[in-house]
Amino acid sequence: MPELPEVETVVRGLRPNLLNKKIVSFWTDTPKLIKNKSVDQFVSEIKNKKIINVRRRAKNIIVDFEGGYSLLVHLKMTGHFIFAKWKIEKGKMLPVSDGSVREKVNGYIRAIFTLDDKRMLGFSDLRKFGKMISGPTEMIEAEIGKFGTEAPTIDFKELKTVLNASGRKIKQVLLDQTKIAGLGNIYADEVLWKSKIHPETVSRSLSDKEIKMLLKSIHEILALAIELGGSSISDYRNVEGAAGRYALDTLVYKREGQLCRRCKMPIKKMKIAGRTARYCPKCQIRR
């Protein structure tokens, strides 16, 4: 599932392309993408309204329109946006070849937004798990109000408060979006390895020194991942169709069986509350 760096990369790609534009038409062959109303109602709320902002909250993309309406998109497992061209032939939406990388990622298009400058923004989603919700901006704000402090901006005091309040394992706390927003499995593994903290360590047992190291690792890992355009482990691409580069050289994620980059001990994996955690059994000492 795309995590904070991937969603932030998408938002940064969408913002300059969408600001001050209008959506003039919408097509979908997957009505279930729209979770809170009919397709016709959805279109009536987003069509022909100037886009005044594109932003991110946790792993959600929010597009704000004039008149107090917003659109929330969650990419879920395999969703991504891409600017390209399509045409309708015999009732089917088909890609128009332009000889670019976009051709390779035009598959599984479930929705297309056509802008007033005639460009087309497609939503690709292999698994069809993506989510779109439209409505008054205050309704969207209520939808995203449950999330915790954004991981890139959380400070020592906030992080310590979150960790000290929980008797759960640290990997579980890092994945809890109501506590810290944006981290997922990839980057939780990465920051714990960088911090030398075992994923089963009880959250409230961390010392101030360990919390400071964890905080530093969260900020550094996320900043680097955003700089590299995120991680293309599966279907994720940016809006131009390019893959993210962070996953080409991860610290520990997906490296089980390979040698630790610090101590050369083989990386192991384990299940914690149904989620896979990768760790070094020597560097990340269980306690």
C-alpha cells in the first residue's frame, strides 16, 4: 500500500497540474470506487468547480474546490494517478499511444477525470480497492480528523507522549494511524532498523535516548523517501508514470535472508499482529 512518501509524491505531482483547473467530465467503469454516493451525485459535486488546493493528510489525497467542496482519494493497495490520453472505441476506454513510459502503466484504468485544458488524469487500480469520497469540505475534514500527528512533523514531546501511553509493541504503535499518521510497513521497518530498536520492544519501555534516535530516523527516512519519489514495491507510480527509487536500496524491508548492512547477520522476519516485520537479530536486540 502506498505510504506517506508515495502519497506526498503524488500530491506534489498533482498540485501544479490541477490548481485553478476544472474537471469538465468524469468516466468510470468501477462505480464502487465512490463510497458515499452515486456516480451522478459525485460528478455534480466536483464538475466545473475551480480546484483551489491539493493536499495530503496521512495517506489520503484531498482536492479542494471552490464553493466549499472537496474530494478525498485513498490509493489503497494498488491505486495510482497518471496523466495520459485515452479514447473510447466500441464502448471501451483505450490508451492512446504516445511512446512514453505512460504506455506501460496505462492498464487497469478505473476512472478518468478530464480537465478544462483537455488533459486527462486516469486512476489505475489493479485490485479495485481504491476509495473516493466527495462532499462539503467540513465533511471531509471530519473524515480525516481521526488521524494522529503527521510523522514528518512530529516532535520529541509528541512522540514520547504517544509511546509512553501504550503497552503495545513499537511496530504496532508506528502503524497506528490514529497515533502517528503516514507510516506503514515499509518505513516502520526502515526506521526501527536505523534506530536499532527491535520491532517487539514494548512502546512505553523506550528511553529518552531511544525515542530521540527513533524521531531522528523517522524524519530522515521519510525525507529521503520523498526525495527519491517513494517506493515502487508493487503498482505505485508517480503521475508521470515513473517508479519511485527508494525501494531499490532499502535498509531492511524485503531483505530477509540477506546480510545486515551494519553487522552482516542475516535479516529475519516475523509476524506482529498480522503484519510482517523485518529486523536484524543482532543489531535490534529484543528486550
